[in-house]
Amino acid sequence: MIIDCHTHAVPLKLAVLLEEKTGIKSNRQGLWNEEERLDAMDRGKIDKQVLTYSAGKDFYANPDLTSTCARAVNDGLADICRKHSDRFLAFCTVPLNRPDQAIAELDRAIRELDLRGVSVPSNVKGVTLDDPQFHEVFAKMNEMKLPVFIHPVDRDDFPQAWRFFRLDHYIGWPVDTAISLCKMICSGVLDRCQDLTWIVSHLGGPIHSMMARIDRSYRDGRAQKRPAAYLKSFYYDTAGPSHAGALVGAVHTVGADHVLLGTDLPWGQEGDYVERALACIEEAGLSQEQKELIYSGNARRILKL
């Protein structure tokens, strides 16, 4: 069995809402296309996918609209999952800039829509997730013992030098994920939220290769343990596109029991992301037991399948 734990979907309900209310047009490639998605899954022999929406600058463009946007996302994803319950499950999105409304939507999405976790961006309009304004929402996620998928989004304050050749996207985004998570660790947020299961996109960016260096931040922070202790408890998906050497490093650092298959569909759908995601695992010299954990065993455990 193969479960793809890193995919995206922009429901039509959200795209229409954003265009009508803000004038923002959703990237056409990101719009949900059932036929194309099922075809890509079948070609890659992918049995199930976890659908998510990344709430970036478009989502937060109008602060007063985010709750409505979140409902549109979650209703749209739930519709897809109901129609193809054998192929899809989804994580919800909540309006982090409106804590009371975020908590209410979180409860609705999990208990009424049967969504299986929550997707959060690496920052909300440049503010990382350790900020006190988000504490109440993460406390609720922790109370519900949810899987939390963190995915990078753009930020206006990336250095201008990073903006060349889309390096802000290719390098800066995964770095932003790592910074946000490490600030949550060092500030003590994760000591108060110990029942969250973190799924980190893009193999965690620089986390595995720099874990020993990151660990030194222990002396400057307020965490109860060294950062590596938290980082090794997270799960990391293989979306990137990644390569066998990076996967070997991740498996060596955190173990095959903390790695998940991810393709990043539909981004790269016109290329070879699915083929590269699968080849990354097959070419890494892993045992059959390790490969089975990455392909589906870990996901079944996290998602209670």
C-alpha cells in the first residue's frame, strides 16, 4: 500500500470566494481537478492521498475574510473525501489570525467534517508560529491530540538577494519551516503542547544536516530538552523533489519510522514529481521493512487507518 502524505488542493469554492472578494485569482495548476489527480495517483500506484491547503498571503490578504475562507477550504476538502473515501482524506485549515474563530472551525472540521488533522503555514504574514497570538489555538490542537502538517509559505521580508532565480522559494521556504518550528521549540511552546504529532514538509529542509548546530540553541532558549529531542520526534515527508542521499540522511538521523512519502502534487504534476518521489525511496538502499514504513506504515499509525 502507498499513502501520499503531502499533496495540495485548492477547492473551487475557495477560488471563487477569493476572486469575488479580493480580486485574487488562484493558480490554475493548484485548482482541484479530480480526473487529473486520480490519473496521477493511478500512474504512481498511489492508493491514498492526504489533501491539504497551504494558507499563504492570498488566504490572509483580507483579515476579516479568513474564517469564511477556512470554511470554504474545509467544506471543499470534505466533499472530495466523501465522494472518494477510499482514495482521499484531508487536513483542515483554520484562520490563525482569529483565535476564537480558529478554535470553533477546528472543532467543526474535525468532529463534523471528519477531517483528520490540521495544516498550518510556516508563518502568518511574516509572523512565525511561536508568537503568543497563536498559543490558544495550538493548545486546542494539543487538547485534541491532532496531527499537524506544517508547510512553508512566502513572506514579504525575505532578503531581496534571495528573490533571484526563485531561490526564496526553493531554499527560503524550507528554511522558514525550520525557523518556525525551532522557535516553537526554543520558546517552550512545544513543552506545553506535547500531544501534537508534527509532520514536517520537504524532509524538514536544513533540519537533518544541521541538527547538531541547531542543538546549540538550547543554551539560549527556554525549552526543557535540547532541540534535537523534539526534532527527532517529528515526522518528515519526502516531497521536494528530494533525492536518495537526502532520504538516507533523514533515515540515519530520525529513523525510517519517522519518514513519510510525499509527492507535492499537483505541483510538478506536469513533470516527474511522482516518479522522483518513488525513485527516491527505491534508490536509497533501504530494507523492505524500512520502505514499507515510509510508503504506508507510518501514515497508517499516525492517521489511525
